[in-house]
Amino acid sequence: MAVTAASSPGVLDLIDRTTIISLFSTLAILFAALALSKIVLAPNTASRMRFLFVWHAFDFLIHFILEGSFVYHCLFSSTDVRHVSGDYWPNPVGYLGRAAASKKIVNGAQAGGANPLAQLWMVYSKADRRWAGVDLGVLSIEIITVLFAGLMAVWVCVDIARKKERVYVSMIVLATAEIYGGYMTFMPEWLSGSANLDTSNFMYKWIFLAFFNGLWVVIPIYAIYVGSMEILDAFKVRTKVRAKLLEKERVQEKEYREKPEVKKRSSRSS
């Protein structure tokens, strides 16, 4: 039976063992990012750059571990629909070149069995049903998120640790990509009346959907702000340096013209 909408239970009914493990796994990744910042950052690192390092470390761990597992299950985990208990998300027609098996086989977290990361995504799929199986739009975004955004986040962390000025440019590029990815993930749902989202339950709507996804909007905007201010300051410094150099050239030219020998030559030529 394909996925259908169902009435949402209360918040307390949703807090089972798998949900608790899923939430604590996210906290564990955050603590790992904090620990990494303690190891690699210099003690005199500015607080905002330390925060952005922790964020980007958290970002690449989320992309590689959690979202990487989602991509893996979409590509490599499959099972017969008869082995799926309850509702399932059907495969797109012709997915991975298996046109004949599209209605008999399902991929994604729903086919991951007892795998802990598959179970984590099944918990999240209660808020957004697309994550139970293969939604081509979501999967396409997640593939480039893991490969591009994950590696970019590592690069940003390395540049922050090494105090490279180029980090402000790479932060802006990554943050823009993150915001665009979130837009492309949820705009189809908003345009279709949130057909696959459960917005009737507080936990699903405000914690799973709004809070966790909102992080990848608010903090990237802050990263863009920090990067833009640093780049703007660099342009201001360059403008001041150029103005000083021009003024110095004017003074030198004036001093040169006022030399007696120069004045004599100019008067003879006239």
C-alpha cells in the first residue's frame, strides 16, 4: 500500500526509543564538532569564527553521516514491497533503469531494515514522507549536498583553522548553496499544499521541519553576513590604500617640479 496521509498522534506518543536515539545522535554530532574546534583552533580565534567553525564542522558531519546514509539507502537498499510493513513510498517509474520492477521494489530508508541510520530517516519521514523512499527531487539535491556541500564545509573548516582570507568567499558560496537547497526541497511542497508534510503535529512541524531545517537558513545567512562584511572591509582598506598612494604620488610630483634644476629646465624649454 502506498503512503497515505494519516492523523498525527500527540507529542508524547511520538517519543519512542528510536526518536530519542535519533535526536541524541544529532547532539552527539554537535559535541563532536565542538570537540574538534577545541583541538584544531588557536586559543585567540575570534568567537564568531569559532562559532562558524563549529557550524561548518557540524554541517559536514551531518552531510556525510546522516544525509550520506540517506543517499546510500536510496541507491543501494531495496526490498520487495511485500516485505514492507504498513505504508510505503513507491519508487519512481524506471528508477535506476528498473522499469519492470518499479511497482514491485522499493528503495530508501524504508528498505533499510534494522539499520540505525535507516531507522533515523524513518523517524524523520513521519514529518516529511518523501524521506522514507526515493523522491527524485530530494535525492538529486541530497547527492550534490553530500558531494559538494560536505566537501565545501570541510574546506571552510580548514581555512578557518589556517586563518586563510579566502574562507569568507567559500563561506558565502556554501551558504548560498545551502539556502538554495532548502528552497528547492520545500518549495514544491508549499506549492502543492504540503501534501507530504505533517504540519498538524507540534513536534513534526516545529522541531523536525521548522527548527532543524531552519538552522540551514538562519546560520548560512549569518555566514553570508560575516563574509560580506569582511570582504566589504577589505574593499574599504584597498580604497584607502589607493587614495594614500595617489596622494603620495601627487606630493612627490609636486616636490619634483619645485626642484631648482627642474624649474630651470622648464623655463628654458618655454
